[in-house]
Amino acid sequence: MNNDVCRLTGAEFPLFAFSHCRDVVVAVSRAGGFGVLGGSSFTPEALEIELNWIDDHVEGRPYGIDILIPENQAFGANVSVDQLVAQIPRAQRDFVSNLLASHGVEPRLGDEVLASWRPTTLPDVAEALMDVAFRHPIKLIANALGIAPASMINRARKHGVPVAALVGAKEHAVRQVNAGVDIIVAQGGEAGGHCGEVSTLVLVPEVIRAVKSVPVLAAGGIMTGRQMAACVALGAQGAWTGSVWLATTEAETSPTFREKMVTATSRDTVRSKARTGKPARQLRSAWHDAWEAKDSPGTLPLPLMPMLSQPALAQVDKAADGGNTKARELVTYFVGQGVGLVEGIRSARAVVQDFQEEFAEVLEALQTIY
């Protein structure tokens, strides 16, 4: 394909694959798509290792990075990790400990454990992540959860790297364009992770109409080449995908979660604050049922909630993968409504090939119709 997005990023086929796993990023880019590493999963030191590995294995193919920098922080930029840990109330700590224990998982949630899950969404850490990213040959940098900060846009301009921003509403897209981003990712409410409430089918043409000359990628529930072709018919220049890669052999997801993906329906997800403190779509589990119950102490704001939930859910995954059937009830992860289209576990390369073949078949079929 040859459109603005492909010219800006060097993508051969504009199938953008967001993943926290470097293996997925490399496999997708080498297969002709465009891998995007979720950089906020790592400390700056760890990100350097990940990007070095990608550079060594991607065979010169283009790839990008997504760094999550929230527009609004519940705490100041200069707060320390120890100060954040001290802000996590005893009620929420005890609630999670009791929840884990009731499912046969030994809770290990002392201060030192909570502090080990460093909040990479704080501005100073995000700047350090960008320091690392721009030392590598990235072809795209993306931001979610608000307006792309001026420092990201200015540094990207200096390095000749296009900036993408994820939006869930038309007015957010307009603000991003006014801020200077190069590509808009219109992400419908079907998407996994942080998302809005407007469906992809409505949001994509609404955003395209609003931003006019800025290229738009469609996101939210896209799991097949047929869906990608439909979004291109709406005016998008490609697809931004995430959930489909969670059901691949290379993914960072636990074996138990991948098993649950295969059996899940599109109605088995929930948009909840129970993992990050902001509305994010996940596979519904006993974790969410507990936080919605009457005896729940209530969720915490970002970044306190993930500092509590991430180590707890990591313990859950380990227990479930070890054969604890009660722990399996708690297993969850970010995933969109497209999970209902997952029929099995495939390699990332096979997913890219299926997208390309189905996309081409649909375009050919449309030409014969008209």
C-alpha cells in the first residue's frame, strides 16, 4: 500500500501491532506489518535492553514505540515511589490480600513489593523512556491518555519521527492535531485497555471528518483483515491492533489467560478502573466482581491502582499457571471485545499473513461488486 501513513512510517502493509512483547513486535515487522512496543511496561534501563534486542532481530524493518504519558496526574511530578506507596490505604491493601487468600493465592504485598512496580507513567520517567527511544531507529512514537506532550512532539521533530496519538472522541482528535501530532489513532470503545465509549464504526468517520488532512488509523475490535478492509472503506489509512496479538505464541500473556481468551465471547469483557485506576477494557473475572461488590473499598487513582494490582495479578497468574483452579477465576488482562473472534493460538507471523490475504480478498470482492 502507498498512502500517507505508509510514507510517514515506512510501513509496507499498514497493520500496526501494539504489544508489550518484543517478540511480537519483531515478528510483525518482519512479516510486513508494523510492530509497536508498549514502552511504558519497562523502566528506562529495561527498555534499552528491549530496543537493542529489537534492533538486532528486526532485519532493518520499521517499528515504533508507544509511551503512555497521562495528561492529568493525580500526584505531582516530583513525588517519590516511597511516597506513592505510603498513599495506598490499608483498606485497599487488606482487600486485595483477602481476595487473593480466598482464592488460594498467598498474598505478598509488602511495601517493598509495591515499590518494585515503579510507575512508569510519571513525567520524569516518561522523559527518561523517551531518552532511550530516540537513541534507536524508531519510525513512530505514540502517546495515549491525553494530549501528546510538547516535549514528545519537539523531540520527535528533531529526530524526524512521526508522532501518533490515540483518541476516543472527535474533540480529542482535534486537540491532538492542534498540538501537532502527525497521525491520529481513532480507537473505539471495543478496544482493550484504556478506551472511550464511542464505537469504532461511528468514531472513525467522525474523526476523519473532523481532522481532514491528518491521516487516521482505525482501532478497536479489529481482529481480521476483513475488518481492516471495512475500516479502510470508512476512510482510515490502516489499522491499529492490540488484542489479536495476545493470542499468539510469542505474546507476554500467561498460558491460563490465552486459554481463557479462546473460550471467551465478545460479552466477556468489562470497562473497569480495577486495574489501572482509569477506565480500561479487560477480560472480566472474579477480580472485577470483587471490586464492584458492596464491601469493596473502591479503586484508587493512577498510578496507585496499578502499583497494587500489578503485583497481585502477577501472583495470580503464577498460581493459576501452576495448577491452582481457584486462582484461575481471578486471571484477567487487557483485551477488547474482539476476543470473541479468537478461535485458537497462532504465531504472530501467521496473523499478519491472514490479515494480508483476507484484506486483499475483500478488496478484490468489492471491485467485482461495483
